[in-house]
Amino acid sequence: MTTDRELKDAGEIEAFIDSIDTFLLDCDGVIWAGNTVFDGVPEALNYLRSKGKRLLFVTNNSTKSRASYLKKFQSLNLHATLDEIFGSAYAAAYYIAHQLNFPPTKKVYVIGMSGIQDELTSEGISSVGGSEDDDNLSDMADMASIKPDPSIGAVLLGFDLNINYKKLAKAFTYLHHDEGVHFLATNSDLTFPAGGTVYPGGFGTGALLAALSAPLDRKPVVLGKPHQTMLDVIVNKYHLDPQRTCMIGDRLDTDIAFGQHGGLKTLLVMTGVTSPKKLQESDIQPDRFIQGLANLKA
Amino acid sequence: MTTDRELKDAGEIEAFIDSIDTFLLDCDGVIWAGNTVFDGVPEALNYLRSKGKRLLFVTNNSTKSRASYLKKFQSLNLHATLDEIFGSAYAAAYYIAHQLNFPPTKKVYVIGMSGIQDELTSEGISSVGGSEDDDNLSDMADMASIKPDPSIGAVLLGFDLNINYKKLAKAFTYLHHDEGVHFLATNSDLTFPAGGTVYPGGFGTGALLAALSAPLDRKPVVLGKPHQTMLDVIVNKYHLDPQRTCMIGDRLDTDIAFGQHGGLKTLLVMTGVTSPKKLQESDIQPDRFIQGLANLKA
């Protein structure tokens, strides 16, 4: 039964922690719910740090750079460092800079908010688009102004509150005209995961991605959970040993599946979207589960 | 062989015309290419009218009302009447007004340009959205302003050059919150059909529709070719006898398939996208084909 796999006994918890060097942590449902940090979580995180564990907060939120995501931690009085933040915008920038052999003469065309271009700049990658293209075409005849551009080497799509026709048509044109142009996305979440409280509009990056993919006969490389390319980037950057790395999350189909596909240990917390019943019925089973992250500190 | 089915002989052409009461005509590739009317087409159309045939110009272009599409005919010095124009915006308005039993207290939320709302108004249907929502949300926190609205009875999506996050999030919210809200689209063309000359951006209604459909577990009713609902509307409105109705078009997978599924006679013209080789190899075979519409007049 699944109850055998609950991490509860103090000795077992210590042994589990000792077996791991790096913890990858989902945030919403694990560290906080909306804007409320779960009781005991700051202490548990500091306890792990005191035992020399590396922590990486892994987020699909592509609207923020690491620096700006760190501010969210600070606004919640939660200690973290820039090196501990690993967002999908940064994952995409790192992937382009270190894994794509991207020519220095080429640029990335960005659909997304400032976080993406900030991360590209920090990795030395030139980009265009983003807020520069917030002004839409003014009429149908302007469509003729959208032309292939040989200086574009990749299109990177993330969440963009200022999505418009010009951005979609430009990205489509670059990708449609030249198969050599890389097609990348920061994440593919169809809706916002914040439980309906923060974003009732709910319309996520994956929906914008569907618009761009539909008329193309191409699929993007996605740099967010649960796509393995994100994990490849993390493992590559930190030289992690998958056997001594643990993914902690509240979602079976994203967090836990993400860890398992990469050969990591997995730990489910019950403070998020997964009910005991859902856990019992699911095909996706974590190595262990625990009531909350706070329980990691005896 | 397919050559047997070429309509060439003057007597055969006359017999074919005599067997038909109503001709449904695709425009681009049949009547004109871009902004150039094919030689002999005005004469052929007038010849059909002189023989008492009803002509219906069937277009997926949802940006224009019938009145505004008629202006395109006039700008090309091509005679037509309002009653002869049948666009997907009008098809959607007619469908809502006459086939959906749409309550008079309800409104349609529109993503699209003025043509759609003009047609809804002409059919006595109230609508909101469209250009009223061209001003986007100003920041992420504004998403909280998007809420379900019980006065919305349908969401109708057509091509919208001013597509933005607010429109997509509103439409998503209405459709996601209440399964009773009808989900309609004027057409599902992924790209513009104008052969790349007019709209190199190329990004069509179907791509916007993919964004809206992706996070929903629902499929839209589509009021454009090749979807049969459009043909149902035409048959319903004009009380057509399918056996004495002919669809004329240049595309096998849209025009000809559209006519065949509805039990109409079909006539392919070779002035558009279908080459003789493509015709020979295709699984979709029209009843007859003809070099050009002009050849209908001996």
C-alpha cells in the first residue's frame, strides 16, 4: 500500500536526506500557496542548507528572470539566493547559450515578457521582439511588412500578456520560412497553476504555443516541467548525479513524472493539488510522500 | 481517366448548367487571383444569371460583412448583389439567429473584426467584445478582473488582427465556466489562402482558434468551409435541393470535399491551386472539372 511509502519516522527522514545531495523544489503547493508560505517551510529549507544540501527552486513561470523571482521570495520573507532559482526563462537562455551551438551572429526572436530577454542578455545572447513589438500592425495591409529575417536563429515563446498578431505572425514567418530556425518555448502549461485565485483568466503559455504550432508542421523544444530538456539543462549545468538528486513537488503528472523520467528520486508533498485518493489511484507513484515540506525537519 | 470528366464540349456544358439551379462559388482561384479578375468570368457569371441560376459567393473571410465584401466586388468592377454574398460571418449570425434557439436575453462574446458584429446586429443578435476589448489588460494583476458572465450565451471567434490576451482570457473564462455557452468559430483556416502574395504573415483564424481550444476540453462549431454546418445554413436558408446545387471551387480538400459531404454536385476549376497532376493523384475527385469558370459560357 501507498502508506508504506509515507516518510514519517524521524530516522527514515534522516536517512532519506542523507541519500540526497540536491533537492529540486517546485514552489506553488510546496513552499507556498499563492502568497502564503506554509508554516515550518523556512525552517525546513534552512535545515537542508545546514546539512550542505543544494536547493534549486524550479519554476515554469517565464515572465520573471531569476533576479525578479528572487524578489518574490524576499517579499514573502523567505531566504533564497540567486543561484537557487531555476526558472524556465533562464533554462531557455542557458540551453541556447550552452547546448545549441548558437552562432554569435544570430538573434533570438522573443514572444514574452522582460524576464526572458533579461536572461538571454545575461547569457550573452542577442534578442529582438518582446516589448519592442507590443505595438501591433495597424491594418491588414501591414501584414505585407512581415518578412523572413536571416538574422533570426531561434524563436522563443513564453507567456506574454501583450501577445498580439504582429508577434505571432513574425514568429510564424521565421519558423515557417526556415527549418533551421530553432523553435523553443519556456513551458507548455495550458492554464495558470495558481488554483484560480490569482489568475481567473487562466489562459497560459501552452495556449499561445498552440496558436503558433497549429499552422506549422513543427513541434517546439520546451524548457519547462515536465519536459526533459529542462532537466537536461539542470543536470548539465550543475553536473548532478541523478541518483543523489530528488524532485519534490505536489503534482504527479508534472513534478513527479518529470523527476522519474530523468531518473531522479521523487518526493510528493500533500500540501498541494494531490489528494490521498488521487495518489492511491494514480499510475504515477513517487518514491516517497510526506505530509508537508516542513516535516523534513524533525 | 480523369480526362473523361473534363467539361469541354458545348452541348455537355449546356446540359450541365441545365441540371443545376444554384451555383455556390468559391472566389479566390475561381473568380479572381488576389486583385485580378480572370478574363471572361464576368461574362460567364452574367450568362448563368441570364439563365435564371442563383449564384452564391461563399467565402470564409470573416473580417467583412456581406455589405463590405460586396464592395470588394464593386472595386473589381464585378457585378454582384448583397443576396449573392455568403460569408462565414453572416453564416455564423444566421446560425445563431435561426438554428440555435438563442435566447433574446443573451449576448454573443465576439473575437473578431467589425464584419462579425455587423452581421450579428443585422440578424438582431446582441454582442459584446470585438473592438471594445482592443485595449488589453495593463498588468498581470488585472487578470482578476476577468470573471464569468451569465449574460453571455455564445463565444464566436473569427479572424482578429487585434487579438490580445484580454479577449482570449475572457472567451476562455466564459467557455470554461459554463458548458451551456456555445462555442462557435467563423472558420478554421490555419493560414491565409491568398497564395502568400497579400498576407505573408499568413497566420489565420484557425491558429487563434487553436489557442482558445487548447486549454478547453471542447471543440467549436465552425461556420466556414469545409465544415458542413455552413452548408446546412445555406441549404436551410435557401431551401436548396442538393441534387440541383453545384459547388464550384479550386481546392479539392476544402471546396470539393465541402460540396461532396453535403451531397452537392461539384465542379473543379483549374485556375487556382490544383494542378492536373494533383487532381489525378487525389482521393477527392470532383464530378467534373473545367479549365476555368469563363469556359462555362460557350
